Amino acid sequence: RLSDLAGGEQILVTDNVVRELGPRTPVRSRSLGPIRIKGRTEPCEVFRIEWQQEMLSEFLTLPADLHSLTPPKDVGMGGIELAWLDSSRSFGLTELPLKIGRVPEADFVVSDPRVSRMHTRIDMRAGNYVLEDISSYGTWVRFTGGDNVIALRRQECMLHSDGEIALGAPFTDFSAPTVSFKLVNGNMVLGRTPLRN
């Protein structure tokens, strides 16, 4: 289930795995915060393993005691930015959930016949952005810096970093209506500013 949430060339593990590695392991990780995983009643803390050479820097989280899964206190700050062609819009957390679709009633309109009237829904759950496909033809998601594509058919995935959403046609169709998204979330989930340990 964690692999379904991972972007291209990413490894996600639970807090239990990081705990088992112990403090002397050379493995470096970065906390993504508490994430609700399908099949589990309580959210668990998820870590991204930093295995690529260019990622090994002083900004990475070193193995240490795991902190509690208390949601951040600054959840009032942040939001998500969407852009398609020459149209762009920022949505604050208080404006979620938002819907992307073809009709004027959608919060973000993408005028393309392959886009459903209401195509996708983006919401915040347990401090994480979640995209849900509610379309007839499907949604494809890929994250910046990776080639892995998540195909959704009436399913959902966590938006854990910036990326793109193809609506109604896969990325392999170069004419597919593609919405780029940018998470503006300060200290939430994947903070834009690295934390020194």
C-alpha cells in the first residue's frame, strides 16, 4: 500500500521499519508525517528513504527517537497551487475540498472534452493532500523528478510533493490536458524548507 503512494524512484516505509533499523544504521530518512493508510484505523508516521547519492546531504533526517504523531499546529497555513495553460489559481486550506472539472461549477476549470464534468477532488486528510479520481476516463499522477506514473480509476493517492495531473488521457498522449500542482505547505508533510538535525 505504501508503494502505491510512492513517486518515481522513491522508497516509503513505516515508523516501525525506521525503529527496527536502529540509531546506528547508515540509512537516512525523512519524515513525511502521519499518513492515513488504507486498511489501518489510525494514521502512522511514514518515512521516505533517501538512497540517491545527490540526496545525501546534511539536511536529511538522521535516525533518532520517533516523535509523536501529533498533527502540526500550523495547519492554518498552506494550500495548493494549480496551473493549466495560462490559467492558474491558489487554494488555501480553508477552500478544500476542491474539484477540478470541465463545467463552470468546478473550482478549477479545464475545458477539454476528455475531462469529466467533475473529474478529480483534492482534499486534506490527517495533514496530507489526497487526490481522488471521480471521473469517467481516469486520472494519471506523476511527481516532479520521477518517471513513475500512478493511474487512478475511481481511486485516490496522496500528493506528497509537487507534480502533474493528466485528466482523461495518460501522459503518453502529449495532447492530454495536464494540470501542474505545487504544494504550499510550510512545515506540513514535506516542508519546502529543509530542517537541520
